[in-house]
Amino acid sequence: MSSIPTPHITAKAGDFARTVLMPGDPLRAKFIAEHFLEDARLVNNVRGVQGYTGQYHGKSVSVMASGMGMPSIGIYSYELYAFYGVENIIRVGSAGMLSQKLHLRDIVAAMSAYTDSNFGRQYGFDGNVAPCCSWKLLNLAMEAGRKLGQEPIPGAIYSSDVFYDESNPGEKLAKLGVLAVEMESAALYLNAARLGKEALTLCTISDNPATGESLSAEDRQNTFTRMMEIALEIA
């Protein structure tokens, strides 16, 4: 019996390319499809989580939203990897800066993802993990960024289960060299590791929790084009 469609994706076999760009926001997925892909077609819209497949410079590329948080990206990335033959997922998201050496609109390439989540416990390891990205995709992203004029800043990030976190771990993590905070990458990297796939997170810095400086929701949706271009170049 076929495993597709899945409970969360109604696409048919072959509808997704080997590489999927995965923003959190469905409207960012729509923006990428409309502004960068040729002949883009909608292949999924369950719960408004839009997925598209089209052509970018002659290559077949897909883009689909992940929603917010590790439970959500954990579902979508697992189904894409395990059932739809996807080999590479590149998260293109936003992040809050922890390192005060960063600036708004800097692009961070997540080499590893610290986390407070128990997502990885399902795989039978009871210790703490900081899963890593694909070296292949990271190397390609750094090279593409140099060519496009904005090289990503590589380093560790923090994937949090809590957005309004009263424990305020940011200062402690910054002292450990963690660059930024978001809510998805650890689950993506763990799924990729378990299934023998490739994953990378590229995040544009959208806000500074320490100072309150931030970009608007519209800016986050529509203006992070350099990050999108880097991801598409390595797709």
C-alpha cells in the first residue's frame, strides 16, 4: 500500500523535486514560487500549507511551508524525506540575534542547532544533542553567498520550543557563541540524520530581542531575497 498521500500532504508521487526550500510562512512559500520559479504549480495546500514545484535556471525545485515550531517542521520534513523521495531540505527562515556582533538582515548558516526540545529522545538517546547540518549544503551555500555578494555567517543557533521564554536563556547562549534563536532547525536536522538525508538552515536576522529592534512582518515575508537566492543557487 502506498504511503502517499500522507495525512498532511496531498501531492502525488513525483510532484516534489529532490530539493525543497522550506520557509515557515506559507505566504513566503508563495512569494518564492511567484518571484523565482518558472511554471510553478501548486502541489499541496492541506491546511493552507502551500507547496509548489517549478523551475529555477533549468532545475526542478520545490518550496513548501513548514509552519512554526519543531512539531510542525518535524511532520512535514519527515513526510517529504520518507515518502516523497526528497533528498535535500533547505530551511529559509527568520531568526532573532543572540550575538550582538550581528546586524539586522545578516544571513546565518546554522552549522548546529542547540535545543531545549525533547524531539530527539524518540531516537533512543537520553543525552543532550546539538544536531548538525549537511556539510555539503553548507559548503555550497558559503560559495553561493560569496558569488552573490553576501556570505552567510556560519555558527551554532538555538532552536527553542518556547517563543515567550521567561527563563531568558539568550545571554547564556550568546556567551557560548550561539548566534541566533529560531524554532525549527533541530527537528529538521534530526530527521535528516535519522533518514540519511541532507538539511541546512539559512536564517535572515529579523530582530534583536536584547534591544527590541525588529523588522516588520511584511519585511520578513517579502524582502529576504538574498537568502532565497542563495538557497535556490544550491538547490
